[in-house]
Amino acid sequence: MKQKFIEIYRGIVVILMLTLFGLGGMFISNFIFLIKKERDERYKILRKSWEFFVYLLEKTTLLKLHIKDRDIIENIRGKIIVSTHPSFVDIVLLMTVVPQSTCFVADKLARNPFLKGMVQSLFITEGEEAWLQKAEDALNSNFNVIVFPMGTRHHKDEHLRIRRGTALLALRTKKNISVLHLENSFDFLQIHTPVYKAGCEVTQYNLEYVGEINTQEYIDNYPDEVTFKTEMTKQIEKMVYKIQ
């Protein structure tokens, strides 16, 4: 009986938190961004609001974020960052930990009435013609570009195929790739799962720094573009999933 009550409580809190997230995004997009025009100002506002959102997620005991190698992660600058993608809130968690970061988002979010203002202002939409140029401009401005190279959320022990877009971005920009591993204790806000299915325990998130891929070394060793993308993608897969 107690377990069922906790499950219901967590389900209700998740719905309330996601509603708050959507309304907050709409308010920032449609009101705050009308006043704040500069990209840096908008970024600072968004990051502060997401830090508060993560604070609420932890205070309501929906999740707890544990960070290994915090000093390294917080000081990543001007890099392509790849990470696992176990849940809906991953980008929020990552952007509150790693300063000066943007990311790729699905094109449907650019049309979402709650989020489109911030998406169009601060993020890079997948599939748009200028995605490579926008990513390169961000990296050259000492921003990080966060990529979930598997393209979608996945279960804890599921190794989805890594797409080659990250390797293409590395080849174009010649920026190194910092690899992170984000893992949660059980499926939470997972794809094809109702949002109210939040379990009866605090979801433990563990974030750690895996290492860095030196892009120039791969360019030197694999001057052929096809081979470069193939070998770089293999290395990303090995590191991001921590395959021995």
C-alpha cells in the first residue's frame, strides 16, 4: 500500500514538474526574451532557470545527480561533447553542469509553442541546412556543442547505433570530442513510457567524464573522409558506452 502511494505521489510530481518546465519555457520565450535580446544574456537566464528546475527535481526527491570528475566536466570549453541519453531531462542536467553549452534538438521542438523561442534562439535544430555552420560558430565562440550521438533516448544497457554526424562535425571543425557517460538507476522519463511511471524510489543519476578524442590524430591517421568517419564513430561508440 505504501509503495503504491509513493508511486502515485511521484507520478503526480513528475506531471507537475513537466508542466512547470513547459510554462516556464513559454514565459521565458515569449516575455523575457522580448526584453533580453543578446544571446549571452538569454543563455544566462536559461541556465539559471534550468539550475532552479534541477534543484526542484532533487528537492521533490524525483532524482539525485551524482557527478564524478566535476572539476574536469565544469571546465570543458569549445569542445564537442557526446553523452549517453537515458531520459528526457538529460540535456537539462548536462547544461546545468557544463557551462557555455548548446546542443542539437529535434526539429519538432522548434515548433513547440512552449519551447520554440528558446530553441530558435539558443539551440541548433537537427536537419536544418545550416546546422554545421551554426555548430562551428558556437565552437569557435568557445561554446560546447552537446550531442547525443545515438539520436534518441535509450535503456540503461542498450547500445544503439552511433550516427556519423558527430564525426562529420569533428572533421569540419577539427575540435576534440569530450566523452561523458550519464546513467540512471532505473528507466525514468524514458521513451515510449508514460511520464507518470516514475517508480517508487529516487532516481539516481551518475555523470562521469570518460575521456577525450583527439580529432587531429584521427585526421592524420585517416585522411580519407569515409574512413575517418568510420573509425571516429567506432571510437565514440566504444567510449560513450564504456565498451572494454
